[in-house]
Amino acid sequence: MPPSTVGPPFDRFLATAEAVAQARPEVDLEMAREVFLEVATLLHNGLALDGLDDHDAAAVVAGLCVDLVAADPGAAIRARARATSGSPGDLHDPDGASAAYLMAAAILQL
């Protein structure tokens, strides 16, 4: 997926790459973009967000953007999946969002 074709909600991954590179001087911006573009591609091709409405898909991507830069991304994503089921906030389909987090962790092999 070329960067110019990354649309919502996956475009948030590229914004996260830039934010991480700005916040952490040791992170190479181009490498961060490449990594997050690969994340977007894998999740798009893996249909990880299929079945979620736009609101919930955007919420899952936002959560993944936080969790993927954690010290242990896999543990962070799994914890978010559990928390989503228990405390759904404004999600329309909390069980679907929780499943999407777990699917993302599996697709990304975390």
C-alpha cells in the first residue's frame, strides 16, 4: 500500500510514525514510516477491521497507535482488548472491537 493511498482510518498510523520520530530523536522518520505503513498494509489486507463501523474502526486504530509504541506491544494490545470488553466507552460494538485488537495482534505476530 503506497503512502499516498493510505486512507482513514489507516492514515493515523503514518501520523503516529511522524509523532514517534519527533518525540524520540533516536527513531529514524523514514524507518518509522515504513514500519507503520507495513502495519497499515497488513491490517488492511488481513481484514482486521472488517465488520466494524467507521467510528469503531477509528477507535481501534487509535488504540493500536498507542499500543504499538509501548515497551511490549503484544501485551498492551491484549490488555486493551480485555479492557474494551469490560469498559466499552462509546464503542458501538465493543466485542467486535475487542476481537479486532486480538486479530491485529495475531496478524502482526505480537
